[in-house]
Amino acid sequence: MNTVTSRHQLREALTHADLACTPQRLAIFEVLAEARSHPSAEEVYLAVRASMPTISRDTVYRTLALFEELGLLDRVQMSSECARFEPNLTPHHHVVCTRCGVVADFDWTEVNELPRPPLPEGWNTPSRPHVLYRGTCPACKNNSQTTKSNTIEGADHDPD
């Protein structure tokens, strides 16, 4: 997986850009590196604020933009929803739960290997293909089935 996972890699990238590895940048990096999902800027802010109460939203937003500019993370825009961030830079795709909004990665090598399509005049060359599917995550599906089976059995039916 092509991802920045260590403090050393972060320090190297910041040093290469003549930038300091501040405690705020390090805290934001650690939240992203430990995230099991694709957090929004607000979720990153709240997570960092738990250990660093004086950090501002502006610092988090500017640092996320900086990390994106340095190639340390990707911004994942799920249509009209808020942007989400992830340090996984390996070509991959996403599926979003339509109920709870959780985002999961999946690989689809065949799509990654397709030739880039011609774009309308004036557009930049696309960097890589990205497929976004929408569906129901396993937790919501299980919750729905449990609710459904409880409803079907109902108060009129005692399963014992």
C-alpha cells in the first residue's frame, strides 16, 4: 500500500518542502494514520481536539490542504457530501453506505488499467480512474434484517 505511515516519512516530506513538523501537524497526521475510515475535516478536527484542545478548525483545514498538496493524502469527494481524507495513495475505489455514510475501499485492477478517456477540450489529463459505488454496509444490512425479523415476528407472535 502506498501510504505515509510513519512519523519519519511525515518529517521527511515536510523537511523536503522546507516546513516544520509542528505538534499540530503531527497530531493531525496521527489521526489520519490511525483512522479506519475516511474521516471528514470536521471528524479530524474533533479527534485532534480531544488531545489538543487549543487547536483551531482553521489549522486542521489548512494542514489537510497542505498534506494533500504534498501528496501525503488524498481528498475523496463523494458527490455533494463533504470531502473525506485518507492516506492510502494506492489506486483503489470506494463504496459508500447510503444509510450510515461509512466509506470502504475496494480494488478493481481492471479499471485501473483502462486507458484514460479523451476529456472535453481544456480539461487536464485525469490522474487516475475512480469508481464510487453506493450500497448498504454489512452493519446496516444486519441491523435492517434484525429490525425486519423483529417486525415480522411482531407482538402477536411469540417465537418461544
